[in-house]
Amino acid sequence: MRRSGPFHALCTVILLAGMARSLQSQGAPPAEARALWVTRFDYDSEAKIIRIMETASRAHFNIIYFQARAAGDAYYRSKIEPCAALLCGKLGGTPTYDPLDVAVREGHKRGLQVHAYLNALTGEAAGIEGQCRAMTESDPGNPRHMLLDHPEWVMRDRTGKPLPCPNSEEYVWVSPAFPDVRHRLAAVAADIARRYDVDGIHLDRIRYPGESWSYDSASRAEFGMDPATHQAAWKEYRTGLVSRMVRETYDSIQSVKPGLVLSAAVWGIYNDKWAWHTLAGSTNLMQDSRGWARAGYMDVLVPMTYYRIGPSYCSRIDWKCTLDEQMQGAEKETGRQMYIGIDASKGAREVLNEIRFARARGATGFAVFSFTDADNARIWNPLATDLFAEKARVPDMPWKQSSATVAGGTSR
């Protein structure tokens, strides 16, 4: 008997829609962030960047954190900061190619998200790139380095002595108490968001190097009390400066491109609740990363948990222990995402074991440091044929999609 009429038509539409959803869910890749840090030391040519993107794509990564700022310098064509010495042969030289442009183009061609990775509070390399070099004047028409114009921005100790070069902190750090230090990072991030088709901005070194810094004039003046007799308030004040800097950067990129993702590489241990007697971000480095996420101006926290799985759970600096704590504190309690950090220099076996364990625990994603370490550990084939054999999509961020819609933009 032939069936017809409005009721039959409605049933047919519902049935077809259900079938379509079923087929889509069957064919859709799982949601799992698989990030890879690419530092300035990992590339030295356009060809190397292409190899990096091709290698990451074949291993089924889906996010690249590509370093574009190290110490008040630029690994792209900038009108705000001078070309980096590693790129141009001298600080303030003229680049022969644009690494960030190549990374975005080649990454997107292969289905990878590319986030511009910016060091936030480092003003000069102080050992990490070898011997300290004298600041040089830029080539005509190129921007000048910020410390040539503002040497007073350098962090200082209790006696007022500036961080020297070289030092054990790898960089000469600058103080977020100076408004223009904060504004400069926000301006750099907004400029990149405006001129490059990046999928996000990724911050690193967004903290103090230690509690002994920064007793500079701007910090003392705004604080208005004696740090020696108001130690708790002094720490809270400096923590607030870093948070202010993150908020200003978030607001700047959202004003340019609503929905753009802001993430940060944060200290691996937020609070030393286990009495491991090690540095912790919130207590020693003035980095309240979870406060940023709870307040809604940080989308993804990426803890630098560069540790090994310990012989017993929560033994001294045990990776499994820190994973569980970060999943609870950095993600479940903030409502934002957390991609757990993995140190590829620990070897392929450790990398695979950590990914396997994190996935079993239900982690939203992983971030592997770094391309060169992963390359040396030869993790690409083991990942592509086993744990990453199936491609994955970057997890959705409902709060970003709604904010972009309200602002009239589009989310990625």
C-alpha cells in the first residue's frame, strides 16, 4: 500500500536526518588535541619549515605552536620589533624570507592549525643562544630593539641591580610593571592576528624567573609599600601584573579577530601540594594560570610537565601524578582546556607511555616538546602507526564559538 501525506513526509525527513547524523558521526575523526612545539632552534630555512609541517602532518598531529618571538625580536616581518639575529644574521637585519608566513601556509595546506608562539617577558637572550651579544642598531627602516630605548625595563633584584647577561635564567627578563611592556606584547599579538591567518596566539615565559625579581622603579612606585615588610602583598601584586598582561593580550587579539584562541605554556607544577620542594608556578613564579582560565581570558593551559613517570604514584615529581592534578585543577575546575606537556627528549618509549596513560585518563590533548627532540627520538612512525594511527580533530571550544558569533565573527 502506498504511503503518502504530511505525516509520512515528516517521518521520512526525520529518518533521513538521523541517518545523516549517524553516518557523519561514524566518519568524523575523534576530538583530541595533538600539539607540537616548534622553537626557533628547530628551523633555519623555508625548506626545513616545510619538512617540519610535512612530518607533523604524517604523524597526525593537528596543532603547531610555531615560535615567532623570542626576546623582543621577530621571526616574521614586523614593524614593531627588530628581526631576530638567528633569522637575519644580526639583530635588526632584513629577513630574506618570512618563517611565520611559510609556517601558516604550509601548515594549513596539510590540515594543521598554526599558532604563533611568543615569549612574553624575555628581553634579551642571556645564554640560551650562546654568548651574550651587544645590542646592535637595526638596519635603516627596521624597528629598534626595546631595550635600546628602554634599558630601565629590565627586571632588578632587591638591591636594584639589573639582571646581567649572561645569567642562569637564560634571558634578561623585562618587568610587566611598565605599562609599555604589557602593551607591547598585546600590540605584537594583535599585529600577528591581523596580518597572518594564524589559528591562535601561544604565550611562553609569561611569568617571573623567580621570587627575587623584579624590584624595579615602576613596581616599587605602584606597590607603594616596603616589599620586605609586606611580602605576601608584594607577591600578590606581581602575580596580578602578569595576569593583567595576559588579560590585555587576550583583549587585543579578540578585538582584531573574535574567537581566536589564546593558549599558554605554563609551569608544570601549579602548586607543590606534595611537598616535592620544587618550583611551582603560582607560589614561586607569580603565574596564576588557573586564575586566567577561570576569569575567561585564557582558552588552553599547556603545562610544561617535562617529567618521567615515577616508580610509584606521586613519588617525587611523578608525571602521572601531575597529569591527574592538572586535569582536575587546570581543566575541570576552570571550564577551559588543558593539553598535557610531554618531553620528547625523554625518549620514544616514555612519550608513548605518557600519551597512552593520558588518553586512558581522558585527557583533552597533549603537547610534545619539541620538534627536534621528537625527531631525534624517532617518534613519528610509532605514533602514526599506533597511538595516532587515526587522525583527530582539535576539540571544540563552545565558549569561543559563542563569543565569535556574538561579535559577528567566525570561529575556527
